[in-house]
Amino acid sequence: MIGAERTLLSYLDAPVVIGDPDGRAVYANPAFELRFERAVGRVPGAPLAELFEGGAREAVLRAVVVACREGESVRFRLREGALGFSAVASPIAAQGEQVGVVILLKEEVEGVERVLALHREMEQPMDELGQVLQQLFELPADSREARLRSLLSDAQQALGRLRKGADEMHAMLTGSRDADPIARTKGAGSALRTEPSALLHRVAARAERTEGAAGRSIDVVAAPGLPTLPGDPNRLEALLLRLLEARLTPEATPLRIVLTARSVAGSWPALLISLCELGAQSTAPPDPPHLREEVAALGAELRAFSHAPLGRATLLRLRLPG
Amino acid sequence: MAAESPAGRVARLLAEGLELFGEGRVDQAVARWRVVLELDPAQQDALDYLESAGVPADAGDDGRARVREALAAADAGEAEQALALLSAATAQAPDDLDAQASFDLLRAQLYARYRARMGDGNARPRLSVEPDQLMRFDLPPEAGFLLSLLDGRTRVAELVTVSGLDPFAVLQLLARLEQDGIVELAA
């Protein structure tokens, strides 16, 4: 970067940091020094990790890695003390190679924070409503009338649309989704593909808030960059949540839950998603018929495996294109 | 083990197998020799030992048997060995969903164990040998890449993010590097 450009950046009111592909800072403007209380003179050559604290540090490093790897801008959010920032990390390309990344941070206005708070407040009642509807829907067939079943189905679909709208609103404001703080700025067509790692993080975050989780944390083991699945991400997300709900019943022994995803070849390319319940001593309960129907509708296969004392795993095999 | 050379691993597995065989723990001995054959299908010592144990050298036609062996190894506390066997079984029969599910279950078990050992991802790994001594360890490329990211301040959870690698692979590598005395984990 030439000196004149740096001079222009120094007049910007928004904090700017420029890094190299190795994760070292090359430049930070005075606005960054002011907001983040770092001595700009000591920035060049310092690891980017040293310029940020806690969760902000991880969010920045993730964004830099993804921006450099994929050559696309990455939006994310971070907090520094009492200040909230929406940020974008954009790769700098020269002669076909990624030679650095520029991070622009924009202080969030109060209104955005308020809408985000509203979104958080909406999530719990939506989850509760979804669970109630699901329980009603799963009542034995002879105890409900066809009309009631139809109404419940309509209500579930309406709730699905509401949740989708709320999630899109959240994503528009933050460029992020739930536990996955990074959203890539891609074309509109990318909305109908499912990125496995982000999907599992969303499912884990939602499931941890349910009563059945009983305070247990859910780990996710999925490499970034797994092949994406075609189709509506909400559909698979809903299926995995129902599978978790069917498994997450309070038990005497505290269990550790791990969600895994990986791709395999086999007769056809497939994505394997497993719900692993470590230490579970019994075989998995039979899956409700509606769950099996949903799995079949996705063209997927479900397999439960158990082995004491390891635990049990419920594996979902989904066909990948190609 | 990933932090040792393939030849070193073969030698270690052969020796461990003989020791286990001598102790009457035939299943575990056979499991080790089978892993050797995964690394080098023509390894004569492993073929001879299996023949001596009265076990077919090629269990490839019977993936189920290999899964059973792996689970027996896991039950005996040999989780890493079991994972290697299941990895081989699933590579050979990728459509065997029971094998795939057991592989995922064991991986999840090991992941939780590694993570607990690393302070739930909060430990800060750092080199415990001088950088110029690393050459003598004959490390695989991914281990070298991971070591290049260590600065003593970055937490394990952040390394997983920054590396872009499979989270399980990162934790497994770090655990092995620590076991080999190449890396130490600070709180």
C-alpha cells in the first residue's frame, strides 16, 4: 500500500485495519487507535490476534481466514468493551493472488441493537410454539380429527415462515446467523444451499436452548469447506432439530452430545451427519414415523448404532450432487 | 501415530503386537498387525505374525469382523487403535452405515477426550523444543502447518478456527504432538 492511500485512510472515522495473509497487521488507522485503545505505532508486524480480545479475536481471525481462502468479503460482528461493531473483511488481490485483507469496522447504532434484542426475545417463544405444535401433531392418529391435523400442519408452516423471516432479518442486520458469526456475501442463489458446518452450529445453538438439553452443551465436529447440499437449509435444520428432540430426553447420567459431519464417496458422494450421544447405555428409541417420512422425503437414510460403553450414534446419509 | 514417521509407526506396532501376543491378548495383537498391513500391505513381518496367530492376513472381505475387532480394541481402552481399524473398514466399505456410525461415535468420543485434556479448548499450546530441532521428528505436513501457527498465546479453540482444518484432526494432532514432547499445553 502506498503512503497516499494510508493518508486517506487516516482521515476515515471508521476503524480500519489491514493485514497480510499470514495474519499480521500491516496498518491501522487513528480511528482504530481511538476506539480500540491500541498504540497504532506498535501495530505493523504485530499478529492480528494481539489487536483484539476474547470473542472478537476469534471472529476476526475466522473472517480473515475465510476472506483470504475464498477471495470474498466476509461480514461479521464484534464487541470492544461497551461498543458494538459490524465489520467486513475484504481480500486484497494482486496479480491473481490474495496479498492481504482489509478490515473495516462500523460502530453499530442503537436501533440495530434494539432490533437484534427483539430477535433474541422472539426466538424463545417461537421455539416453544414449535415444540407445542410438534407435540400436538404427533398425538396418536385416533385422538385427533383430520381437520385438526390440517390446521396444525398449516400452523407449523406459518411458524416456519415466521422463523425464516426472523432469521433473514437477523442475517441482514449482522451478516451472521446464530452461532455462526460469519456470512459470506454471495449471490442470491446461494440461499438455497446448505453449508454443513454452519448448519450444525445453528442446530446445536438452538437445541441447547431446549428443555430436553437440560443444560448440556453440544459439540460440533465438522471441517469448514465440506461440500454444500442443495435445497432449503431450513428443511434439514428442522429435521435435525426433531431428531435431537427425539433423543434429548433428560436422563440420570449426564451425556455429552457431539454432532459430526463429513463427506464420503461410496456408491455415490454423500454427506454423513451423526448425532453421537457419548456414554448412552441403551439402544436408541425407535424413531417416530413422521421422522422417518421426513428422512425419506429428503432422499436420505437413517441408521442408529449403539455400543456400550461408548454410547450411541444416529447417522444420516444425504446424497451429494455429482 | 501421526507425529512419527511411517516406518517408525510400523516398527512400534509390530513390537507392541508381539508384546500383546505374548501376554495372551491376541485380539489386540491382531489389531495392531492389521493396522501395519493398512500402512504397508506387503509388510512381511505382519503377514507372518498373523499367520502364526492363525488369523487370515486379509480381513478385507469381512468388514464386519474388522469393526468387531475395532470395538473390542475400543473396549480395551485402545481407542486410537480402534479408530485406525474403523478408518480402514469404512474406507473399504463406505456404504456400511453401521461401520460409518461406529467410526463417528469413536471419533466423537476421542474428540471429547482430547478437548477435555486441552482445558475445553482454552489451553494455549506452544513448542517445547527449539524450532531447529523439529527436523529430526520427521513430522507429517499437517503437523508442520499446525506448529507454524503456535505462538503460545492462541488458544486451541482459536487454532481450530484459524487452521481451517477438521476440528478433530487439529485436536488429534495436538494430542500426539504433546505426547511426543514436541508441544506443551499452557493453561
